[in-house]
Amino acid sequence: MQPYKQGKLDYLCGVYSIVNAVRKLTGANGDESHELFIRIINYLDENKDLREIIINTGVSRTMMSNIFSDVINQDVVSATPFWRDDKIDLGTFWEKMVNFIDHECKRTIIICHGCKSNRYDHWTVVDSISDKKILFFDSYGTESFFRRECTTKKATKVRPYILNPTHTYFISKPEND
């Protein structure tokens, strides 16, 4: 028997991805990360159906955007360059991610991906990305995908991992940091 991990009984990966992205960029300690988690949960409780989010639906991309604008607005800057671009091909999308990420920890990406289905079901933080591989800073333990295993369209046996450009947030430190 294995212990349950985050995500097996709840749908809070979106919240965890935001906390982990902010932590990665700002160096927030445990207390600061916990406070941010509480701020997000309180916001969802006041503005959405928190019970439904936790046990059934998770955090939608609209909710993610609302959290960034209403809760996280001074900690990091978020952009959604592919919000309406559901036709972007993997090559272009991957290249834009590689070009955005830098290695000085001033930028990261939150992305929603699906595995072996057409369902986008997990928010995670991109730790780093090369021409061949994407590494994650993930609340569920997903470590990496090879580019050759990914698609932005329908999953196949050869490409089981669906990356969703419309559910992608480019996150950076504010200019004054």
C-alpha cells in the first residue's frame, strides 16, 4: 500500500502550482508559502464554491487568472500569451517556453497538462526546459517529459502527454525586484 499524494483525493494542484511558482521566484520560506496558501484558499472560499473545487473540479484557468490578479498581484507578474490560441503547434509552443524561461530564477511557467487522454487535468510548474526535455517543480511528483512524448493536440500512444497552451501562465518577478 502506498500513501496518497496531493491530487489523489483533492483537486488543489492549481493552488499548489501558484504557491510553488511564487516560492521558486521569490524564495518564499515555509511560513510565507503557508500564508500565501491561506490567502488563496480564503479567496476561493469567498468568491467560489471551495468545496466543489476541492472535491470535484479543481481550479479553472479563469480562476487561476483571478487569483493572480486579485491575490498574487504584487508578488509576481503573470501573462497568458496563448489564452485564445488553441491551434498552436508543439514546436512553436515549445520554442516560446524555452525562450521565456531563464536560468536566473526570474521567470517560470505554470502549465496544465493531461496524460493519455484529451483531458487537461494537472497544473504544474516548469522548473526548466531544453530543446528535448521539460522538467517540473511539481506537487504530485511528476518529474519530466521528453518533447518527443508531448503534443498540443490529441494524445497518441507515441505522444501520451498533452500540453495545453491556452492553460499556460508565463510568470516573472516584477520589474522592480
